[in-house]
Amino acid sequence: MNLKKSVSVFGVTGSVGTSTVDILKTHADKYCVDAVTAHRNVDALAKTARDLGAKCAVIGDPDCFSQLRDALSDTDIEVTAGEDALVEAASRPSDIVIAAIVGAAGLKPTLAAIRRGARVGLANKETLVCAGSLMSREVVAHGATLIPVDSEHSAIFQVLEDRAEDQIERILLTASGGPFRAWSLNEMKSVTRAQALAHPNWDMGAKISIDSATMMNKGLELIEARHLFPVPEERIEIVVHPQSVVHSMVEYADGSVLAQLGSPDMRTPIAYALSWPERIKVDVPRLDFATIGGLNFEAPDIVRFPALRLAREALQAGGTLPTVLNAANEVAVAAFLGDKIGFLAIAEIVEDMMDKIGKEDLVDLDQVFATDTMVRRETAARIAAV
């Protein structure tokens, strides 16, 4: 009798995806692979599909279809391409879906997995940022299970134990502070692409590395936490913790504070999403507390890192404003990575777009997609006019 769990990995060539592949290879006795996807990295996708024995490989960019088809022509792996193919792959009957497509592009396939009642290991925070209330309703309606893969939200998930809201005093999201934690605003004016990508603790993809440098990543996680856990916005706090050992904390009504600690390695939260409610062995560095010596905490500086303020304002306002925040940020980050704008301009552009576009009441997912498209267009025009 085959007791293996079937897994689909969306965004298999990114940092979360490759870490997931490492775990799946190590525990091939526990997991088999149904579908794997990537946006344009054909060679890596084809190799991963072969290595994992996947049944299906999907390339997001339709222009890459023939190249992927040729690369896998000597196998029985089904090859498809495009946005609709991603949604179809998410609708396949795998037990677990790791949703690691970066940005709003991951929203539709994640929704498809939720609507078939799958267990979703959620590494795509933009899904909840853009459409948190709508997604939460879909999860309940279809009996799906969301297991957060972000290290901070995984930490909270692990120590929260389904406690009722009246037992929870507050949630404390920890942040490394990124590479510019101690830099002045004047110093940050001349930040280079290479400097912003050089995170002191984590090995991540380009977009999330820049978000960490601006601390927008923590702002997005604030919004995500509000939709994942039964705690109002005003009781979710951010604290800077440079060592990235304490991944987040929950303070209870009796004064107890429970924290999840570990080395800064994404394989730990990914493994928990795959094995929940059990745990599997993962070959990550173990903590040596004597070597660590001490753990430091400090308040975040919202003057030097205005993305934190913008994210909280978007969460408080609700409606479509978090979608505006996210879309404008994605375009601005891409512009910075393309050397079109300076580092500090990222948050400035996001704030401009939030002020210009404002919010509407959130009605349905079509509105989310329409808002996302419109904001991207307006933000690109704003950047081009500089």
C-alpha cells in the first residue's frame, strides 16, 4: 500500500522551491511529486521534473513551451504552459501544494488549490495581502488547510496551538532589519543593487531580498498575519531582531511569551508545512546557544523604513488599498533592480500610488485582478515620467 503524500510545487526554481526540492529528495520514501512549475527557467524546471519524477511540468511563460517540451520529449512528463495551465495544475489532486510563486501571479493557482480543499503550504504572501478576506472565506468554504511557510508565520503557527483570541495578548513578528538596519537615510540614498541583495542572514530571491532591505517584506507579513491568525491589527507588533534566531513570538493573557527558535534556514518551515502535524528530520544547522552568546531586540524605525508605516496604513484602511500597496511595490522593486530608480524611491513611489489611487471596498477577486493591473500600469507610468 502506497502511503506517500503527493506534492505539487509552484515556483520550484526559486529559493523556496529549491529548498522544497531538497527536502523531497531527502524524504523520497514519504513524498511523491505530481506537478512542478516555473516562470521562465526551462532548464532548471526540466531537470527538477526529471529528478523528482514529476507527472506534470508547467512553464508560466507560453513562449517557453516548445523549449520545455523538447527538453522533456524523452519522458512521460506532461508539459503545459501559461496562466490557465498553472491553474489546471493547481486543480490536480495532489495532497499538498507548496505555493511559492513570487508576487500576485501566484494568486490564481493558490486559489485553485484552496477551492479543491488541498493543504496549501503558503509561501506566497501576496495572496493574503491582496485578497486576505476573500481567501479566508474560500478556505473555510472548501475545507482547505493553510500552513504558512514564511519563517515568521510558521513560528506563530507552531506556538499558537489554536488558542482563542481572548487568550492571546499580542503577536510579535521579528525582523532582521535587513542589510541597512544601522544605515542613515543619507547613506541609503546611494544604495546599490548588489548591496540591497546582500541579506545578512537569509539566502533569498531578488524580489524578497529587496523587500527585506526596505522592510516592506515585514509590512506584507504584518498584513498576512492579520488574515492568518485571530488577532486584530493593533495587537500585531514588529520587533527588530538582528540574529534571526527567534522567528516570532506569541504573548498570552497570563504573561507567558512562547517563541519558536531555529537557524535561519527556510527548510525548517517548509518541512513543517509538508509534514504537519508531525515533524520530519531536516539537515539544517543546529543552534549553539553558547556560541550565539546573546540575542538582541530593538524597535523598528519607521522614518528610515517608511514601508512599515505604509503597510500598516493599508491594513487599517482595508478594501483594495493593500492590493495597491503590493502592486506598486512589485513594479517599483523591479524598477530598482533594473537600475531605473534609487533605493529610497521604492517607498516614495508606493506612497504616491496609495495617495493617488486610494481604496475601494473589496467585493470579489475580479476586482483584485483589475486593481492590480491598473496599479501596475499607473506605477510604470509614474516611473517612466521621472
